[in-house]
Amino acid sequence: MSVFAIVDCNNFYVSCERVFYPELERKPVVVLSNNDGCVVARSNEAKALGIRLGSPVFKIADIIESGGVYVYSSNYALYGDMSHRVMKLLAEFTPDMEVYSIDEAFLDLSCFSHYDLNGYGIRIKDRIRRCVGLPVAIGIAETKTLAKIACRLAKKSEKAGGVLDLTGSPYQEMALSMTDVEDVWGVGRRYTKFLRRNGITNARQLRDTDENMLREKYGVLGSRLVQELKGVACYTVESCPSSKKGITVSRSFRYPLETLGDLEEAVVGYVSIGAEKLRKEGLCAEILVVFLMTNRFSKIDPLYYNLETVRLPVATSDTSELISYARKGLKNIYRSGYRYKKAGVMFNGMVSEDWVQRDLFDTRDRKSAVRLMSTLDSINRTIGKDSVQYATAGLGNTQKWKTVRKRKSRSYTTNWEHLLEVS
């Protein structure tokens, strides 16, 4: 029998902040997006105050002040490292695991089906809490879709205590009836509208609906969804996820940029970030895209959007080479007189670094470039992010494109100078 579990970290960004600030427990906490613009994570206490996901900070300033809400900027280095620690622990509990997102992972527990699965889930939950300090919810069932439903209910039920096993459970019918159709894994907005128009409002009704009708409307995915809800596993754990199809690095600027020099610094910075991601994945890009855009919501500034696509002569992850092409592409699309709100780069046409097709007329010393990039990455990993960077990205306070994070916590787990101090 197939058995799957999903482990989901509760209010992940907020929980990461609470690990190092225990006084934040049971207090309203929110974490903000880039440039401290909108709410991207909330504690349950913040939700109770009526703070919604995506709320602009300026619109909830009164709630923040009157409710005593603690506000933090996003600290992606901390969240990424905490996620890595959780996933490393989970790998000890099963040979087959799929990292689904930064705060979620699927586990294949089929070989543990003769165990007390609920007890096993509690062991996993307690181990993560004890070793990493993060609270998690765990749902267990015969399929991934049912496990997601179990996990959702485990978060809400005090009786479940954070772990709910629906494998062969007599409560499975009740669980499906309690789950709104839009909360079923794989059901999007358009799908929800169609289902509700046809009188399907919860997961149980979706399971019992005419499978042929869904197949006609949404193809094999609709059919698989019904099968999953019936306990027939259509999806397995992807322990070896496929390579990325593309990488995009872009940001909205806190204040519009007008000069080519400022935009060039931003694009160089984004290329540096993207190239490092390529090397981390063991990939090279054949296509580089640079784009610019003004504020599409502005009623004053004229609208301008453009992009330049560059097909590279040889697929590469060499930061300096990519910077050279990106700067040329930027100059081709830059127009003076506009106030640019966003810029970015996209890397497409991914190939493994071991299977790069060389060009007969290529004169670049690529072996030296690989060694240089390896050294650059090693220094930045050892000493700290951006310890060595390209001067064309600007330096320090002159970087107008840099994301503003005025309320960012310290990088307790990735920077020696930010280690927690106990007095």
C-alpha cells in the first residue's frame, strides 16, 4: 500500500524569526516583502487582527501600531539555511523524499505502513522542534492529495496535535467534507469557479463527481485528481527533481531609476546572483534576456517596457562573460526620459555544465574562467555573501538598486559575526 506524508513548517518565515526571539511567541508578527512593501508571512495572532497576506504596509500602519505587531524584513539567508536544516533531518526518516518548497516536503512512507504512522509522525515533529526549533504540521494518507488535506486539518485541530493520519481512517469522509474544493491541492481559481458552478463545493463531492466530465474539461489532470481523492496514488515522490528550465532574477526598485549607470549596476547585480545560481545547479545558459519596465500603475509616468534576447555563442555560467552581454543588451533597450521601476535578467536554454557544446571559433579561456568562478563562490561561501563582487554592480551605499530591508534580523546561522549572544 502507498503511504505519503507531507511535512509543512507552520508560518515558516515568522517561525524562523521566533527561534531566535522566543519573546515573540503568542505575539502578532509579520514579515515583509522586498523593499518592506507588503506582508508575505503572518503569525496566527496577526491573522486574528485582520492582517491579510499581501497587504501593503502603509495600509495597515494603524493595525500595526494599535495591535503591537512586530514587523520584520525578509531574511532569505536565514530562512534558506533553516529550511536546509529541516530537510536534512527529514532525510533521516525515509529513503525517499521530495523537497516541494522552502517549507514543505513529501515523504514516501510506504515501507513503514506496518508501523504506527501517527506515532512516527509525532517522532518527526518532535525531532524538528527539538533540533531546529520550528513547529510543523504533518499529514499522512494513501496519496499526496489526501496527505495535503490531512496536513491542513492537522494545523487547525488541537486534538490532532499537529499530526493527522488518514490512512484507511474512518474519518476520511468527514475530512473530505470539511475541505472546501478550492483548498484541494491542484485546484486553482478557474477550476474552482467551474466546480462551484456545477454544485461541487467540497473535496468529498469532487471525489464522487463524474470523472469523465472532469476529463473532458481538464484532461488527464482532472481524472488524476479524482483518483487521488479516492486513495489511488497517481503521483510519486520525486526524489530526483528535474533540472530548472530557467532562472529569473528581478526586483522592483524602491525609488525609480532614470540613468543608464544606475540601471547598469542593477542588471550587473542581478546577473551576478543568477550566475551563482546556475553554478550551484551545475548548469549553463544558452540564452540571456534583459528587460526594463516603468511603473505600470503610475498615472503620471509614461509606460515603457522592452527586452533584449541574446543567444550566447557558447552556453556559460561565467559571471564576467554574462555581465558583458547583459550590459550590451541593456544599452540597446534603454531610453532616456523614463523613470524605471523594475529591471531583471532571465537565463534560458539550460544545459548541464558537463555537456556544453563548444564553438569552433571560441577564443575564451574557459578552463581559467571555471577556476575563477569556483574561487569566487568559495570565498563568498566561507567569508560571507558578496564579500567579493564585481565593481560594476556599485559599492555600498551608492547602490540605488539594492533592496531595502530596514527591519531585517541578523543572519544567526550563516554569519559568524551574527551569532546569538547570551547574557
